[in-house]
Amino acid sequence: MTHLTEHSLVQGGRSAAFATACVRGGVAAGLGVGALAVLVIVAWISSPFPDSGAGGALHLAAGLWLLAHGVELVRTDTLGGLPAPLGIVPLLTTALPVWLVFRTARSTLDPADETGPRPSPAGALGAVSGGYLLVAAVIVVYSESGPLPADLVTAGLWLPGVVLGAAGAGVWTALGRPLPGREEAAAALRGAAAGLVTLLAGGAVLAGTALVWHAGAARASYEGIAGEWSGRVALALLVLALLPNAAVWAAAYGLGPGVALGTGALATPLGLVGDPAVPPFPLLAALPPEGRGGWPQWAAAAVPLVAAVVLGRSVGRATGTGRARETALAALGAAWASGAAVAVLAGAAGGPLGSGRLLAFGPVWWQAGAAAVLWGVAVGLPTALAVRAWGRRVPRPKPPKPPKPPKPPKQPKAARTAEAPALAATAPAPGAAAPAPPVFDFSLNGLDGLNGPSGLADLDDDEGYVPYDYLPASWETAPTPSTPPAPRPAPAPRPDTEPPRPSGTTGAEREAKPKDTP
């Protein structure tokens, strides 16, 4: 009974968490619609000549919110009376709803209270997406009664795809951004992301450079469209929302296929072909001129070249420890992944602006994606293999340097301090005379009694006697004494020995004795 009760409590907690996630998804959709509604209503209030009332402003906000999800709108109030499609999505407005769905899905699996029940990752994905799409369905129905109704076909395709993709990214982030277990797949995804970011950044640089180059034409177009300050503010916001579209257009232009400027008109780095149907708009003033392209247009090819090199470098460094076949497969996978991402972005950044010649406007999605794949294979694959080979090279060992001779040990400071007084004591005084060299006595005086009874015996008994003192160090260099040698000082007697006799006493005693007679 206890087991059943605990099981029912767990199921009840998960059901409550699932319902909470569903409600949170609906709240995220409402926040996105509310933010756009506030902007539209402020613009409607500040306009000196509003075309419709508050209901028209709310319908316009609903249409812009659906357009931000990739849903095409249909204009019914055209001059000819025929409905005209509007399918170019301002990509900056897409950032708000996508971020709301992403944050909601991530926080559903990563709540502040860890002890509370949480739905499974699949349950969180389904609950958040389901709650969001319920509110989106209501808005689609509401837009049918306004001047910009939603196209039901694109609403059934793009809207669920955008919501599921953003929610899936949030769940993936909450789980720690896990990558596939195979090293090649993870390296391919990282390389595709690096190449895509580089391509979009280069496209933004190209678009900004073109706008600065044609700053005069862009300013004239801006002042010609917007008259009052409220209209200028609204037009500035629209230009800001379309800046990411300009980056994608410039990237597709550098890839090679170019962008369509109406039915039968195409702008590529090689030149502008056909008769473009370009409406007056500040961003469109940056388009290349008609005719063949020159070096400024050809320089746009550097953007996909750098992006492909970055893709190959990322793959080569990630798979440097594997085989060459694994590196090649990872580079091919990265090329296909980046091509798919470019195709999705090109399809969202372009679309119809009306009927007739404006049905094809912007980059063609499949052509831009195929060109990205070709750049990745032609440049990214060799770069990846080259980076792998460079990383696996074996450096040559450098010849060893001869060892340096050891330095003599330094004398301790205490020893140097102790030696200083001793050296000072042994050094002669500055004014004192140098000591005289020793003078040796080579006379035979006093050696007559060596054979006597007190001769050698007395010398041997003298402990302080050193016989070698009588010989010079060098017979050749011994100086000739000019004066009688000074007597050698007698050594100090020891207390336990008898003092030595002087060397001259032996001869004196011998003279005092009578001579022996034969």
C-alpha cells in the first residue's frame, strides 16, 4: 500500500511539473506578442496620421509576431486588389521569441528547487512547445480577420519548426550540451559552427562596407521615405531589424550564387544580370551597380574562403590524433552541416516582397547551401588534412650544447671576514723596511770537532736543529756574503728538554785540551 501511495505521489508530481511547463510555454508566447504590441502601439500613438485604430495596430503586432517565426503574411489591401505575399523575415525580431522559448525550456529542466519534481527531457520539450503553439494557434486565428492574415501552409511548417528547434536547444543546454559519442561527429559539429560564425561575421563586414561606400544613396533613400520624426524612428527600427538579413545576403553574395533582385535579375561577384526590381529602401542602396564586377566585387570571395579555412582548421585540430580517413569524414560532415545551416538562414532571410517580379527576392536557399558545401569540401577538407599532418610531424632533436665548466665555489663571507685581520697582521707596515734575505755561513768555523766526542752526537741531541738550514736553496744563485753572517738565534728551550748547546762551544773545548801525541 505504501509503495502504491509513493508511486501515485511521484506520478502526481510529474503531472504537475508537466502542466507547469505547458503554462510557462504559453506565457513565453504571450510575452513575445506583448513586446511587439507595445512597440506597434507606441508607433501608432506617435503617428500624426494613423491609418487605422487600435484594432489595426493589434492586428499588425500579431502579424509581425507570426512573421518573426517564418510565417508568410498576405497583403489584402493592395492597389490592384490582388493579394500579395510578404515573406521576408526581419531576423532581429526572431531573436526575441526564440530566446524566450529557449530560456523557458532550459529553466524547466534546471529549476531553482532541486527537490521538486521535474519532467523528463522529452516531456519538457513537448510541454513547453505545446503551450507555446497553443497560443500561436490563437494568434493565427486572430490574424485572419486583419489586413495581414497568415498563410496557413507556412504557419503549419515554419512555426512548429522554429518553436521545437528553440526548445530543443534549451533542453540540450540544460543537459550540459552533450555531443555525439564519436569523435568525428563532435569535431564536425564544432567545425561547422566555427565556419558558420566566420561566414556570417564576414557577411556583416561586407554589408557594412557596402553601406559606407554608398552612404549618400542610402541617406537620400532614408530621407525620401520617412518625413516626420515618428516615421523616421519607425523606419530606423525596421532597418535595424533587417541588419542580420543584410549580413546573410552579403554572405550568399560572396559564396557565388548571389542574391535575386526580382524575377530574372541576379547579382553575383561576376556582375549584375537582368533588370532588377529594387524598391526604394536604405539597405538596398548598398547593392552592386549594374554591369560586370570588378575587384571590389571579386574580393567578396575572401569571406567564404576564410570561413572554409577556419572550418578545416577546427576539424584538423580536433581529429589530429586519429587517422586521415577520420579527419576526412569529419571535414565532409562539417561541410554538409554548415551547408544545411546556410540554406536555412538564406531561406529565412529571403522571400517574396509582393507579386509579379517581386516574388523572388533575396538569396535562393538551395543554391546558397550547395555553394557552402562546395567551399567546405574544396577548401575545408584539404585544410583539415594539412593541419592534421602538421600537428603530427616529429620535430628534429636539437644537438646538445656542451656543458659549461663549473664555477669555483665562492668563499663564505664569514671566512673572508676572518682572513682579513690575518692578512693585515702579516702585511708589512707602509714605512718599514723589507726583511733582509737569509745569509748562509759556508765557513768551516766550528765544524772542526764534528768527529769529536761531542760533535754529531750533540747535533743529534738538539731537537731544534735542522741540518738542511746550512745548505742554500740554489748553489748557483747563492749570494756572496760581504759581511760576517749574523748568528742564528737559538730556538726557545722546551720545558721538558735540555737547552741546546751553542755551535761554537765544541771548537773551544777542543782547543783547551792538550794535543794528543802519537
